[in-house]
Amino acid sequence: MGYRAMFAAGFAIGYVVGTRAGRERYEQIVKVGRQVAEHPAVQKATQTVTTKTTEITKTASAQVPKIVTSAKKAATDRLPSRLGGKGEAADDADDVSADGHLIYPAEDSSQAAAESAR
């Protein structure tokens, strides 16, 4: 609740200060922003960033199918064969009982007997 109150207070203060500054200050800020955006150095930097971003995007999109194929193969190799994978089915690989509950390794056989009786 405190965050909402702080947000509301900040909004109210910003509104009051903004209205006192008036339209002239707003126009001045917009004018400076446009001058900065139209400056040749800013235009050059914008063009460079756009070009590099496009190159990186093309490179990344070309690599995605390779990465997906590799990940699919790795996952298939690790999945047991009963789940559609190529992995070997080990006898002790499943720690799940017939009713679907996990079976935890016991430190001694008496503890295992007590847990299986539950």
C-alpha cells in the first residue's frame, strides 16, 4: 500500500511542478530534444546502431535452427527410451513407485521397510 501512496504523491508533485512550468517550458524541452536528435553525430550513431543491430539479428536468426537441432538431439539422447529418447533404460533409473510417489533411498533396509509399509 505504501508504494501506491508514494506513486500517487510523486505523480501529484510532478503534475503541480509541470503545470507551474507551463507550456513555454514544455516547448523549450521539445525544441532541445529535436535539436539533439537532428545533430549529425547523433544521426551517425543512430545509423551505426541500426546497422549493427540488423547484422546481429541476421546472424542470430541464422544460428537458431542449428542450436535448436543440437538441443533436441541432446535432450533425445538423455531421455529414457520409454519416453521416446535414445537413452538406456537402467533398472534403478526410476525412483517412482507404482502409485506415482517418489521413492527416496534409505540408509538401511529397516528404514526402507518402514517407508514401504506406509
